[in-house]
Amino acid sequence: MLAIIFTSYVRKENQDAFLIPAKRHADLSKKDVGCIRFDVLSPEGEEVKFIEIWESQACLDAHAKRSAAGKEAPEMNALRYDKKMEKYEII
């Protein structure tokens, strides 16, 4: 299993608008094959974190492909100024 901590850097004035597609993205992601958990954490400063647990790399790859084709990714990209992904194997 894999754990993902994905951080979006979003200026405070854009956070309310950012959270709309972020929550939609989370709801859709929870339906993806292999998604065990997908949460959006409340903003801390300019950071909005997504916590994700996936059954396998293949499931994560399929999710990434599906989410890149959706409308939420471009909406979120337009509102964040940077992003960072951390990936960990759950032991």
C-alpha cells in the first residue's frame, strides 16, 4: 500500500475557490479502484494537504490518469502557485 501526502500551495484569497474543485476531486477519487482513503485537510497557512492511501502503484497510476483528464485538475492548477507530492510505502 502507498500513502501520498500531496500539498497544494494556495494563497489565502484563493482558498475558498480552491476547496470547491478539491472536494469534488476527493469525492471522485474515493470511487477510483484501489482508493482506500482520500481526504482534504483544512488549510494551514497557504498549504492545503491531500492525504491519500492506495492499494498499489498501479491503482495510483490509474487515478492520476483519470484525474488529469477531469475538470478539477485544471481548476485547482489555476488557483495554486505550487505543489509537492510525497509518496511513502506503508509497511
